Amino acid sequence: MTGTIEVIRGDCFHVDLREHLGKVDLLICDPPYGEILDEEWDHECYAGLGHLAESLLAHGGTAYIWGGVGTYKNRPFFKWLSEVEDRTSLRLHNLITWGKKRAYGVQTNYLFTREECAMFVKGDKPKTFHIPLLEELRGYPGYNKNYPAKSAYKRRTNIWTDVTEIFRGKIHKAEKPSRLAEIMIRTSSSPGDLVVDLFAGSGSTGVAALAAGERRCVLVEKSYCRMHDLGELRMHRG
């Protein structure tokens, strides 16, 4: 089985996604953070995202949703995180911090090098979780000889520092390296699963899905920005 990519042009809150309701195994979203970037499209949309994710995910499905710290009296991601469990059936399974290489800041504060990604599950626990390992060897068998480590390689934590934000070929101002999505896809989906990105941007999730192989991937993007070449497996709709 080969992977398939479908591109739907339109706003994820308005396009017809009825055929995917309750069938999505993995949802990856990097939505606008809410007037953080000086871009016309950067308007907060978390309020409706929780209900949309809930309706699309299959039971036990996983959603990775990116967010930023925000600015003074403008913390849409944090506000949404504090409310989403009360308003939907989604459960915050983990909060991942992506540690970047480049830092920025002011003299009166610590340098800022992070970005957050909330991992949600629809239900009590994820139906799919393939333990992710780093390429770094542990160097020791484990802390307890009665419970030796199951792999010679270190297990990935919820702080990711091995993926750099510095790369060439960006075609979107807020583009993230496809390696981030690839980790999520390999960890939280299996061959044949349906992966959806509601804010596809340059299509990096599609690139990651093709790298992981044997996934059905739907990319939704309302702007007509250029996407990365997804090869002959790409289909357009809308």
C-alpha cells in the first residue's frame, strides 16, 4: 500500500468534511496563534477548533495542536487549554515543548527558545502509540537491573531538542520542519490510518506522511500558498 495525499482548498471550518467525521486517527494542527505574527491571516481560531477536532477524531484518536505563549492579555492558546476539557470530550494527554536552536529576548528576561504543542486524545487513552526513540544510545542498561531498558536507545521525552527550526527551502513564514510531523505520524498512527492537517500551509505534514509511508493524508488549506511538491500521490479538491 502506498500513501495518498488529498488537498482540500478552503477554510477548515467551512469545507465539507462530513465523510471524515469520527474517522480521523491522527489530527495535526498548526493554527494561527492569534495576532502574534504581523500577518493578515494570524487570527485566533482555537474557540472552534476543539469541537471540530472532537467531531473528526475516531475514539482513541490523537490530536497534536500547536500554540504560542502569546503576549500581554492575549493568551488564546493558554486560555483554550484551560477550557477545552470542560467543553469537549478531548483529554490533554501531554504538553510537548519544542526546544529551538535560535534564541530571542530582552535584557530583562531569559532568552526564549520554545514552542508548545498540546497532545489530546479522544477518550481515556490513545489507541495507537508506538514508543518513539531517539538516535542517541542510552549508554547504560537501565537504573534497575530487575527492570532493564527495553532498547539500547534513549526514549523520546516531551521536550524535543533534536529537531532544528533552521532549514532551507521555506515557502511559508510560519512553516515548521516536516520532521516534527513525521515524529507524530510515526508515533500516533499506523499504516492505513487517516491523518488530517486542518491548517496545512506549505504541506509539510503531507511531506511527513509520505516519509512515514502507507498513510492516507488529507491537507486542508484556505490560502492558495504554494505547497511543497507532494509528487504523483497528490489529489486536489475544491
